[in-house]
Amino acid sequence: MIAGWNTWDVTTHTGMVHLPSGLRVRFGVPGAPLDGFTWRDGLVRLGHHTVGGDYAEVTVEAGGGRLHLVMAGGPTDELYVRAEGTAGVLVAVDGWRDASVAGWRLDWRETGGGPAREGVELLPVDGLTLEFAGQVELRVAPQDTAGEVTAGAELGARVDAVLAERRAGAERSAPRSGGWLGDAADAATRAVTWNRIYAPDLGRALTPTSRDFVAERRRGFYGTWALHAWDTFFTGLVASTVDREHAREIFGQILPFADAAGMIPNRVSDDKGVTADRSQPPVGALTVRKAYLASGLSDGTRDRELLSGTFAALLAWHNWWPRARRGPHGLLAWGSDPVEGDPGSSTLDRTKRESGLDDSPMYDDVTYDPGTRTMALTDVGLVALHIADAEALAAIAGTLGEGDVARRLRREAAEARAAADPLLWDTARGGYRNLRADGTHDPHVAPTLLYPLLAGMPDPGRAAELAGRLLRPETLGGDPPLPSVARDDPGYAATYWRGRIWAPMAFLAIEGLRRYDLNDTARSLVVPLLRLFLSEWDKHSHVRENYPATSGEDVRAFQARSDGLMAWGGLLAYLAYGELADAREDGWRFAHPGEPAELAGLPLGDGRLAVTAGDRLSVTLDGRPLLDAAPGVVVTAYRRTAEEVTGIAHGTGDLRVSPPGDGAPVRVPVSAEPVRFRLSRDDRHDNDGGTPA
């Protein structure tokens, strides 16, 4: 059972709710709507917010007044708050969702704005409203546990002490970034933690990708909650850099809603139910595997429970696609099944929604084939994602000891690559293209045409040529890069999926480039995308649903269709983290990004990982050195267990590697050829721990 104080109420982030009692304490500006704050409306700055609500800090404005809140709740019955308003502070206490509450006590102390005042309120069943002229400090607790704390100086001291202690704890537990990365870690973290809510009808906590998007009272599209398939998986991946347990919880949110055939629905919500006719892009195994790899320095410390808890559902979903979505030429295509009583099912519009790219120009001239229940178009992106899904599932199966399943999935991926590559490759254009039912290639260009790299479809030479051709400034390159359709496409409009920049697309495209070690090309995209990400965060405290593809465009208006705090926007920060520390199938890659940067506090099963790039590259675990390298040295395939450390050093310069245990760092000389190193706990080492790769 969930218990304690947190910002559970989806309608308001300027207050806290206690569970299971349902007591709610909200704060506002006198004369302004109490629940009028959204991510678009009145947000000035989001501060720390722990997953459990132990600490939350936010600044908002309304009606000419600014309100700064610092709240300390968490898994306890006591709530401590300091609220400071330039035009006063309004406090409303009631029972959430019309529940009756009593037996609570509120101690308050007002300072500033006039003579100091203090008081104690025993909460009536129907709640109360208080108005203060300046700063107020308060404590809420059950009457029978309120103790001797009064509303005077003792309360002020107690509030100060609790808030200071909780803030320090929040700073210790959160990932941090600096230098070239700016406040990227703060932004990505807060887009996850501030969107955590409680769904009473489910009796559980959820992290939808955005409160504004799912809540009608925040001008959203659903009642009080909704989950979307690929949104959930991308949110879980971003959350994996914040808290491993919370990420595991998020990944598991959508899985119970799969149907008997294994199909994970596009969307499920409290008021609109389940989309029984369609799914969404198959990115579940890919994101789960990525989060798993980044959860430790070796399989011994990684989050095996994340894999075991998701594998069966993800495998069933994977198997559903070829049964339900065979389109033109026997390849996969987006679709929609007929559902009795749902007149919108089995239509072209719904097939577009399954793609996740609702109004993409790629689908402007497509028709729906009722015979196959799919588009009359084989989509390169879907084919590649399903192959990548098979590979990720094979790796998961291997880790879990499901050898037969792993072999079957690897064979399936190889066969799918062999079948799809010659059909989807357009020789005349020198790249992959969507394939129409009549056998002609569709001319539209989008980042999805880079997804074959994610699936390992082209050979290395063709991959490099493809990337160079697609990433020209007039197509998918430029600054900022990776618009959702090429700039020279006739359908390009720099709106929604017709040209805006979307973090999920960027993530999938750049992960493909990294698979082929096209690291310079990947970095040329990551740098301007990070700049775009930080600009919106620094100016507006926003992590966006999508980002402007044209310089100077303001996408904050509701009509612009770019939600102000959507967790999957944090993928742009995640990609930038990968320039310093990136967990890959063969082990970790550590590199200097070429500019001073810091990334610290990443939660691994081994401890907290930190990477600092300055005059040298330093990698530490809970403050203990792991690697110390010259800027020109890149370390790949790094693994560390209690018994040995292995990796490969590339580049030029010197490298020092700490062996397991308490041994002194060992020098590994690095020159033109890659050098493998292996250090064991019990070995005696001289200066040189390396051997040629």
C-alpha cells in the first residue's frame, strides 16, 4: 500500500496529498485560481523533487504574484512546508476526491508582510482555507502524534531543520551535471519525478509522460491519467538515470494492459479505456535492455529483476507483430484491427496512430488495405525496430538463461534483415525508403530511414554513406538537426510530426549511428540537440514534447502542440550523457567530450558513478577512482567485477586503470593500435596492464 505525502494529485503540483487518508494541502496566490497552474501556465522554475516526495521545490506565478514552495513529505505522516508569496499565500486543506478527513492538526507561523502571527488548526471534516500576507511555515500531522511542537519559533526552527536536511538528501540522491552538459541532469530528472501521480481507480502510482497531456483539468486529453506504450518505455529509460527501482516500476506500468494475443495497446486511460485496435512502435525490449546495461558495471551488479519482470510480456508483444501486421511484400506495416462498436477502428487514421507519428507527411498519400488490416506501405522504421527488438530480446533471453529462445530470436533477426534489406534499399536514391504495395519506393525522407542502422542492416561502408547522405543540412542535418521529416520534403511544415524535432526519433537514430561507431557523426547531432534542450530548460523550465526545428520559434502556446514537461524529452539529455559514459552490449564506453563536463550520481548496482572531463578524463565509483585518462583516450568494452577489470583503450595518451580491491592504479600505454587490458584482484602488476588488441 502506498503511504505518505507526495504531489500525487494530477491536477496540482503546488500541493501535497497524504495517502491513504486522502488529506490534501494546496497552495496558491490569493485572487488567482488555486488549481490554475500547469506546465504551461504560471511555471517559473521547477526545483528538486524526489521520487518519494521527501522534498519538492517549485516557483510559480499568477495574478501578479509569485509563490515559492518548499515541501518535505515522503513516507511519513508529517508534512513540513515553507511558502513565500510576493502577493500573499493561500492555503487550502481538504479531502482529496471528496473524501472526508479529520483528526489532523495544522501548526502555522506567518512571518513577513506584517506582524508575525501563529496558530494551530484542528482540521474539520470539510476542510479549511487560510490566507497569509507573506511567508508562512507550517506542519501537518495527525493530532495524536503532533507532540509538543507549537506554531512559534520552535516550529520555525523545526521547519528550517527538516527542509535543510531533506534538500541535502535530495541533492545527494539526484544525478548531477555541469560544464558542457549544463543542468541537463536536473531537467531530465525533474521531468520524471514531477510527473509521478496516483491513480485511485488502479490503486497505484503512475508516471505518465506528462500531467498536462493526460489530465483534462490541465487542458489535457484524458480524465486524470493515461499511459501510452512507447511513451512509457522512453520514460522508463530516462528514469533509469534517476532511480533504478522507480524505472523498473515505470517499465512495468503498461505491460498488464496487453491483450490475450500479446498486443500492448497504443493507449489506456481512465476515461477512454484501451485502444483495442492498435499498438505503438516496438521499443520495449530495446529500452529495457539499454536500462539494464546501464544499471551496473557487469551482469553481477545489474538489475536482473528488470529483465525477468518484463521479458515474458515483451516477448509476447514481439511475437504479435508478424502475426497481426504482415503488409505489402510480406513485410511489417502499421495497422488497425476492426473492433465492434468502434467506428474509427480499421481505418487509415488509426494506422497512422499506431506508428506514433500521427500526421507525418510519410503517410499523406497512403491507403488502408482491409485485407491485411495494414497500410498499403511497408515502413522502414517498423521493420528495423522489430529487428532491433528481436536482438534486444535475444540478449535478454541469454542473460536469463533462455538459450533456445535467444537462438530463435537471433535467427529471426538475421532472416528478417536478409529479406528486408534488398526490398527496402532504393538503389536510385542510395538509401532505404518505405515500399509501396505496387513495388515502388516512397520518396519521403524522415529519421526513420536511419533506423536500419539500429537493426544492423547495412554493412559499415553503406551505413556511413547513408548517414552522410541523409544528414545533409537540407535534409535531416542542419542546426538543429533531425526534424521529423526532411526540410526539403514537400510536406515539411515545422509543426508537430511534420517537421518538429522529437527526442524519441533522435534517440533511435543516434543509437543506430553509435552501433556503427559513427561517433563523430553522432556527436555532431548530439551537440546542437543538447543546446536546444538546455535553451528550453534554462528559459522556461521546460522539457518539451517536441522541439522547434526553426530558430526563434516559441512553442509554448497550447495551440503549438508541444507539451511543456514531457519526460521523453529527457532523451536528449540521455544522448548527451552517452558522450561521456555509454553502456553498450560489450561494456561501457567512456570518453572525453572535448569540453569540460561533469556527470555524477548515476545509480548503478555497484554504487554512484561519476565522470568528469577536464584536463583529463576521470571515472569514479562512490568517489573511488576507476579510470584516469588523457583527453585523447577512449575506453570501450569496460567491465568491472569483484575479481577483474577488463576493457579496450583507443587513441593516444596515457591511461591508469584501478584494479579490483585496494590495489594501486595500473598504467596502460595507449598508442595507435587499440590495447586490451585485464587486471585481476590477485595479480601483481607492474607499470603495464595492457596487451595489443
